[in-house]
Amino acid sequence: MNRTWNQRDDGMTINIALLRGINVGGHNKIKMAELKSMFQSMGFERVQTYIQSGNVVFTSTEDAESLRKRIEHEIEKVFSISVTVVIRTSEELEQIIENCPFSEVVRKEAQASKQVETFYVSMLLQSPSQERIELLKEFASEMDEYHVQDREVYLLLREGVRNSKLANNLFKLNVPSTVRNWKTINKLHTLVKSMEA
């Protein structure tokens, strides 16, 4: 049978839509129940949302670029909010976890931190240029480390995201992106796995 493991027998692919900058500091408010209804009204199947930051798991036969454009357009139409939507397939999400450049020891240390979340992934719409990646070097330190892999930037921010010069300068990559902590990435992966079962 010629299909990738993240496709069901009917050709449906499990996708994750990650909305940028909603429900942050009282801005761009969207209720997840309403967002779920919107996705269902667009004809997507098995729609599930996870926490308020705008993470939607669903199935579709469409490619990522057409999905992104259609979802962004619909959000603007339904909620009067212009947001960037980053799409990853379940297979790509699996790769994000498998290809993590930080060791398991470092990840466990980060997850053990009770004060602040310290480990994040910034997911980009497309790969940044090498020239742009170089611009981040001056903001890296012992407290703030990063690795760029294709369309992902892995961030270890030992004092949290709010106090991080590195996090505050990710815009220098000049590519739209959205950031999720490692806990959320893993929860979404668990959600996807339950859909594949």
C-alpha cells in the first residue's frame, strides 16, 4: 500500500494548525469552541483543539500551503482577526521531536524547572536564509541557546521567554513563525498518536 504512515486509508493526512499570537494579553481573542466549529464548517474532519494558544488537530487531503491560506482567510472572515497560521503534518511533528538537537539530560533539566518554561520550539513558515540565521548569534549566551533546523528553531531559554534577548530578536529571521513550549509539542504529539490508533 503506497501511503505514508501519517495518512489514513482514505488519503486523509493528520495536520496541526498553529495560530500565532491569539489570546495573548487580551488581544486577538478566539474561543477554542468557536475555532473548532469554524474548522468543522470548512469540511475538516476529526477536529480537536488543545489549550487557548490556538492549536488545532484535524484531518484533510489538502496540501499545507492551500490549508494555510484557506484557514487564514476564514479566520479573518469569521473573527475579523488577521493571524499567521503555521501547518505541520503529524509526520513533521514527529520529526520535530525526534530531531531535537538538545540532549535528553538538558531537556529533562528544562522540564524540571518549576519557575518558568525554558524549552521552546519556534516553527517557521519557511526556512530562513543563512545570512538571517547569523544575525541571531549575537543574542545567544550561556543562558540562551538555539539551534536552527530547516523550519524549526529550538530554544533553550534558562531564564524563561520573557527575559530572553534571543527570543525577543527571533523576528530578525524575517520569517513568520509561532512559538510553542516543549510540553505543548509533546501534548500535541500524544493527541495525534491517539488519532492514529
